[in-house]
Amino acid sequence: MPWVAALPVDAIDADDVARWDHAGKSYAIYRTSDDAIYASDGLCTHEQAHLADGLLDGYLIACPKHNGRFDIRDGSPRRLPACVALRTYAVRVDAGVVHVNLPD
């Protein structure tokens, strides 16, 4: 899997999520209050709303459409109507830039 430069880490506020589009696909990149960075598919598995429009609370992202929730660490659904897990991706920060490990 290739590492792809996504966003400057400073483009994401603490306790927030940013949208990142790459190669025809949309992703969500999260930054927690303790500066941990996570990445997942960008669209809710329930109704395809973009998670970057949702609210990050600790390690849970709330979908803006129906308030389903996912754990950003592993993509697991944590509140209905979300019931299918998000795909998550490994991330690293190098020279202030978030890199996401994407499938070929």
C-alpha cells in the first residue's frame, strides 16, 4: 500500500475532522484533543453523508444525517442507525503533513 500525502496536520483543528478527496474517493481525517490522527472512508455506511460534516467527540464521529456513530480508531459502528463498519487507514505525520496508507 502506498503512503499518500493528504493534508498539513495544521489544517485540522484539535477535536475536528477534515475532508480529503483523492483519486475519486473521499476520506475523513480526524485529529483528537491529544493530537492523535486517524483516517477512514469519508462517507457514512448508512446514508452516504460525509463524516467531515459530523461532530467528533473523543474517538466517536457522529454522522450529520442520522446521528449514527463510529469509533474512529477501528471504524466500528457504535450507535444506530450505523451498523456497517467504516474502513480505516493507517496514518503517519512526516514534516507536518498527514500521510495515509491507501490500498493499491
